[in-house]
Amino acid sequence: MRVREMHPLCCITLETPEIGDQSPEPTLLRTGSAVVYSGSDINAGGSDVGGVAGILYKWTNYHKGWRSRWFTLRNGILSYSKNRRPDHLTGDDIRLIGKLPDSNPSRRKHGKSVGIVHLKVSSFRESRSDNRRFYIFTATKSLHLRTHSKKERVAWIEALISTRNLFQLRPLNDNLNLLQNDVSISTERLKNRLLEEGIGEGLVQDCEKIMLSEFSEIKGQLKNLCEERSNLLDTLRQLEAANIEGEASGVHDGEFQLMKQFSSLGRGKYSEYSTTESSDDIEKQELDEASDEEEANYIDANECFSEYHTSGGSVVGDNMENNTIDASAQAQVVRRTKLPDPVEKEKGVSLWAMIKDNVGKDLTRVCLPVYFNEPISSLQKCFEDLEYSYLLDRAYEHGKSGNSLLRILNVAAFAVSGYASTEGRNCKPFNPLLGETYEADFPEKGIRFFSEKVSHHPTLIACHCEGRGWKFWADSNLKSKFWGRSIQVDPVGTLTLEFDDGEIFQWSKVTTSIYNLILGKIYCDHHGTMHIRGNRQYSCKLKYKEPSIIERNPHQVHGFVEDVSGKKVTTLFGKWNESMYYINGEWASKPKDSSVLSLLWTRNNPPPNLTRYNLSSFAITLNELTPGLKMLPPTDSRLRPDQRHLENGEYDKANAEKLRLETRQRMSRKLQENGWKPRWFQREGEDGTFRYMGGYWEARETATWDGCPNIFGEIDQDLLNSFEGS
């Protein structure tokens, strides 16, 4: 007897032997170097369908290339795992394609499946340029596979065609009897057994009622499961309606129509392919875009390196068909929660030894080793201020409903929240190259951000962000001074926030100081007065208290909201690294009864996997190459090699790349003097603010990056000599 099970994602019945089931084991036959398990042929008819198994080479990424995987095709499902030495094959008779895997005991691994493909909703085709390769496409991923020989590929393609044809012929309602026939239960045997033991009639009846009540509840649950299964089968019928065409070369035309139906879920690329598109260029593109869930760390960090130096772009995934994403696509955005594990052990370097000769100088012009950097750039650091963008969404809604006071209170909380992630951040971000850019599309937050380094001397970074009912833009410059035991950083520039109803707020950031560079624990603090000026009813003034030796309650922020007459209508209290509160009226100090305070903002919890960089959970995602990114411009910070190597913990490579890029950076001043202009921003007037001109997201849809040089590529030696000689 076999227990019949139903796979949750497919109408394929799986059979699991019960204890005591004496199913015959497959017979091993050896013919030359190949091993064949005897049994029913895969092309045989009937309901008992055999399977095939063997070693296939699966493309993972540019770092690891082709890796062998153990593939099993059975019951209409193709599964694969890293198991290199299966000791036996269970279930139905299996025909092995190719050689028997290595039997070295030291190479044994667990045979846990890492991937499953349902043939009912997938397509496959052969490569025309390589007689050992073939491809399998689903709605969520693509498999690029390679066999040992042409003969093995023929065997696998025949097995795929035969298996799917059999399961297409199988009726979809072959075991829906549970919906049609009532399920009943008899308590007669139990009742008689209890009476034999001398249990009273009343107690037996009570037991019978309890049992029938429990069964009735289980019966209802079973009915709901059957109805859900029926709905799933109806969906599969509709999906298979696209696959009714005959198959000539391993691919249905209808299946490519089926892929179009899935494009709204995140992958529409393969709907553009035809059975004749198998040139070297297209197959190279497919190979570049292949992803592998089991090699996530390497895809994230290394996949781009082989491409952007030569083509000026990086194919990093295709989970987004365009920039307007519906709710179903938003739900699929999964971002990482930790940085990759470092490849090398970090070397200890003395900060004092590096900067002792630069007392009183501007540290933005001092070249430091990569050990003092964190794996994000200043362009990405600008976007980190938008972590709590929901405060601006809330401010927009308050203003829309006529509550201007709550609007500016949320704007003030947003201005403070930008400092929350700086606590414990003792490393400096990478200084961008001239023309370097960064984009961030976060549909789950409803924001889209873009920044560019628009000037090298003085260093200027311009950014632009669009949210739900608001726009935010700024250009900023940092002037830093080293005073022996501390570093002082003074931001220069104005941040502007404009709501769709025309209300505008502007403010500038306060001074940041980093202390204890020589002795003690390094820490940073912010101090100064921040003026948030509005063009309507309210403005706000926030005082960031400067730390002192006797101060037992650091990081304090205290401020007021004033109306147009200068009257203080609301008081704000809080800490820039924790939370912000407000209370109506003017208060010189925080009230002892905290219950009278209203919460505006509180900081998110730190990530569970902290590193020496102390990046927040939001900051960890900024340099990630998510599947939603399709084709980045060659100027994007994610493609910067020294920053990527540092993130991976490859410190020697990071230092070498940083030196190379700094050589290129020395050309930037001459480029500016020769008339270089930013690609996406334009200055308003002679000394005005840089404003976003538009066009970036439109160019991104078509991956048209005209005028975007490959700034991270190799330097032309003749050009370098001309700059050095001038």
C-alpha cells in the first residue's frame, strides 16, 4: 500500500511507500562507463511514469562559473541539488543519464534539493551554438544547463518532452472524488470496545459525541483544502491553455505566450524570445542575466565585474519590467539583511599614523587607505537620509487634511531622523568620482532617488527624490578639518522639500564632530542650530546640544515651532539617535510626566548581524544589486570595484583599485576646466542650486546611456600622460 500525497504547487500525485512496503529496488546494469537502472521506459504509456537522473552542469555566476548538480526528473518535476554522490535512488525506477557520480566518501554531501521546476508551466530549448547546452525557462527563473556530451543532451531533451507529454495527457481531475463523495465515519467498533470494558452507556455516548464533533471539524477543513486544490487546478487549466500547440524543437509558441502572462509578476524578458533566437549574442545575454539562488552572495558582488569594463553596463537581473510597479511586484522585493562574509582577514592600521601630518587640513583632499572607508559612497549616504521617508508621506497627508502644524512637526522629525544611522559609524564613505551616479528605486517605500557628483573642486553632490505627494532635492558639500584629537565636518548646502500643494520647507545640516581619534573610544556627535523655514504658516528651530564632559544625557535635541508672528506654538524634545516627541505650548525643559508627550518618530532597531561598519538595516541594502535592477549606467556606485571589493572583504584588491581610481580622479579637475558638465543636473543661475533636469528614468527603461562614460574602466595611458604634462 502507498500513501498518496499531493504536491502543494502542482496537480501531480506523489507516492510515498509505507513502512513494510516491499517495492522492488531498481536493478543496476553497467554498460561501459555508463550506468543504467532497469525499469519501465520513460516513453512507455500508462500511469506509472519512470524518471531519469544524472549530473548536469549548471551556470551559477561569473565567480564560480559552471557547477555540477544532481538532477532528477520524476512525476513531472525536475529537481536539483548539490549532492555529488547519491548512494541510491528511491521511488520509481530511474534511468541514469551519463556516468555514475564519484563515490569518494569524503565528498559526500546532503542531497537537499535547492531547486524545483514544474514542467507544466515551463519551457525549454536547445542551444544552437553549443551542442551540449540547453535552457529551461519558468516564470521566476531560468536554468542554463550543460551536459558532458551531445548524446547526453539528446537524452535529456527526449526525457523532458516525453515526461511532459505524459503529464499533459493526465486528466486534471483524476482524484477530486473527495469533493464529489461524502466522507463518513463509523463509531460502532469503538463503542462496542468501550462497552466490553464495562464503561457505562452514558460515558460511551459522551465519547462518541466528542469524536464525531472532532471529525466534523476535520471534515470541514478537508473540504476547504479540496476546494483550494480545485481552484489551483482551474488555474492550471487556464495556464495550460497556452500550451496546446504541438512541440517541434522543445519549445511551445504558446509557452512563450504563457511567459507573457507571468511578466507582470516580475520576469517578462523571455516572452520576447522565439525558437529561432539562439545566436551567440542572445545566448551570451541570457548567460549574463542568469541567476542562482544558492550563490546569492557572489551574484550580488561579482557578477557585474566581467561586463561593465567592456560594455559600459551591467545586466544584474530583470525582476522589474518598468519603473511603475504594481502591488504584486512590490511584494516580491526582497532585500538582503547582512553584508557578505569577508574573504580576507582585516589588517590593523593606525589612523593616527595616517593623518598625523594633516592637522588643520581639509581631509577631503587626503588619500587614506581603504581600511578607513565603509562600503558605501557619499552618493548612497545621501539616500540614507530618506530611510524614514514615511514621515514625509504622513506630513503630506496632514497638510492635505488642513493640519499644517502636524505637517511641519513631521518634517522636523524627518530632518532629525537623518542622523540616527550615524551613531557608531566611524568609517568614512567613498568619495565619488566626477560624474559618478547612484539610483535607488524603493517601490515598497514609494520613493525613487537619484544622485550625481556634479563638481570635483569644490566637491558637490546633487540629489533628487520623488515620493508620495512630495519632492526632495539638495546639493551639498562637506568641509572637514582635523584638529589632532577630533575631526570637524561642516556641511555646506540647502535641503529643499516641496509638497504637491506648493508648500516648501528648506533647511541646512548642523556640524558633525568625531572625537577620540588617538585615545579612547571613537564616537561622533552633532551640534548646532537647524532652521527649517517654510513659505506659509509655520517654521521650526532645532537646537542640537554640543557634548560636554559633565553632560550625562547626550544627543539631545530641543526646539520650537513658530508661527508667522514668531509665537512658539509647539515644543519638540528628543534625541537624534532615538526618538522625537512634541507637546503643545512653549516648554523650556522636558516635562517629567512623559505621558503628556506625543511621539513623532522612533529609530528602527539595529540589524542582528552587525559588522565593524555598524551599518543600519537600511544602509546594508544600498549597495546591493537586487533582482529588480535591470541595466545600470556605467557610472553607478554599485559598479565601483574598490567599494565592491571592500564589501566582500577583499582588502588587497580594494586598495589596488582605490589607488587606480584615485589616479583617474586626478584628471577630474582638468576635465572641469575644459568644460565638463553634469549629465543629469543643471545649476540654476551662476551660484544657484543644482536641479535635476529629468530624463534619467526614461533612459533607464531603454538602457540608453549616451554621454555616460565608463568612469571605473582602465585609464588610457596617452590621455593620462597628456594630463600629467599639462
